[in-house]
Amino acid sequence: MSVNFIATSRLPTPWGVFNMHGFEELETGKDHVALSMGDIANGEPVLARVHSECLTGDALFSLRCDCGYQLQEALKRIAAEGRGVLLYLRQEGRGIGLLNKVKAYALQDAGADTVEANEALGFGADMREYSMCQPMLAHIGVQSVRLMTNNPRKVDALTQFGVTVVSREPIQTGMNPHNENYLATKAGKLGHMMDLDAFTQASDVEIERTK
Ligand SMILES: Nc1nc2c(ncn2[C@@H]2O[C@H](COP(=O)(O)OP(=O)(O)OP(=O)(O)O)[C@@H](O)[C@H]2O)c(=O)[nH]1
Ligand SMILES: [Zn+2]
């Protein structure tokens, strides 16, 4: 996928000030952003997260998944190193879109797991693609990454599309009673490498409110 670079701005966050780089996919018009911090163009491998949009988890505080927790954790780790990059990709619902994800959640409320729900709607378990990542990273000078992910298929897909992944760094956080089954399905059916005992839990206060 070719991308057009649009502009760079500052993005202050609770963990530090990032640079936000906006891109547009030429073929689809979809927009994506990269958040960066520090000297990412000096040739040293860059701590990186390739994060797929999850409106419910990233912005609406949903406890159904671990996305919002991973997003915060990635930004915190980058800020702690003072150097890194996060690609925020607009591939909501593993690529099926927001409203289809709401339909999938409705099927999950009735007993399906995350993979069965996608398949019942006529989609594959994971419809994302990563061809925009290499050109986005190249534009901001990143040559290789230490990728924060539990998903080995993401490492393979990025590698296939020309991104040099020198290592994988686990990012296990935000487990709570609402997403235990979801995380177990990711580990069991989607091949995520997760040690369910090593997860950081969402705080007791957050869980208490949802009983
Ligand atoms: N279709 C569908 N998409 C979901 C569901 N829960 C989360 N998502 C989407 O899944 C994407 C995140 O993918 P995950 O499978 O959680 O994790 P990953 O990106 O593959 O792997 P990590 O790098 O380890 O986080 C986001 O686009 C979410 O919107 C669900 O139940 N159904
Ligand atoms: Zn999510």
C-alpha cells in the first residue's frame, strides 16, 4: 500500500510529548498516524508498537479486550526510553469495521467466541493487513524495530511487507473478568504468545464498578 505523508505536529500526552505524523493510503484514502519520540532515525533498532484501532478499548474504556491497556503501556514504555514509535492503524475490529464489530460483540454476548463471531458474519478471524507500515516507518527514518506484541503472525506479516523486526517484546496488560475468555481465545485460536499468569490486572477499583 502506498502512503502519502500529510503533516507532522506535536502531541503532548500524560507520559511525554510525541511527534504525530499523519499519512493517507493512496488506494483507499484511509488515514493512519505514527507517534514518535526521540531520535528514531539514527539506525539503532527502535522500540515500536503497531496498534490496530479499537474505538471501544482505546477511547471508550471497554474492558472486553486489552487494547486500551496495551496502547497506554506502549506509550509509557516509549516515553520511559525517550525513544520509540507507535503506528496507530485504522483497522477497526481486526479489519471488519466498527459496526461489524458491534455485531460480533452481540454474537459474543450470545455465547460465540471472538473467532466464531467473525466467521458467523462471513469474515475471516483476522482481516488486517500491514502493507502501509514499511512506507510509514521509512518516511520517519526507522530502519528496524523491537516490536511490542504478543502476536507472532503480526511479526511475520510485517516482515513479509519489508519491516525489519529484530526482536519481539511481550505486552501483557489489562486482564480483567470481562476479557479473560477473550484473551484465552487469542492464545488458543489466534496463536498469541501469552503467559496468562504474567498479565498485569486491571485495577480492583475498575473491576468493582462493573459487577
Ligand atoms: N472482530 C473483532 N475485533 C476485535 C475484537 N476484539 C478486539 N478486536 C480488534 O482487534 C484488534 C486488536 O487485535 P488483537 O487481536 O487484540 O491484538 P493484536 O494486535 O493482534 O496483537 P498484540 O500486538 O499482541 O496486541 C483491534 O482492531 C480491535 O478493534 C472482537 O471481539 N472482534
Ligand atoms: Zn480492543
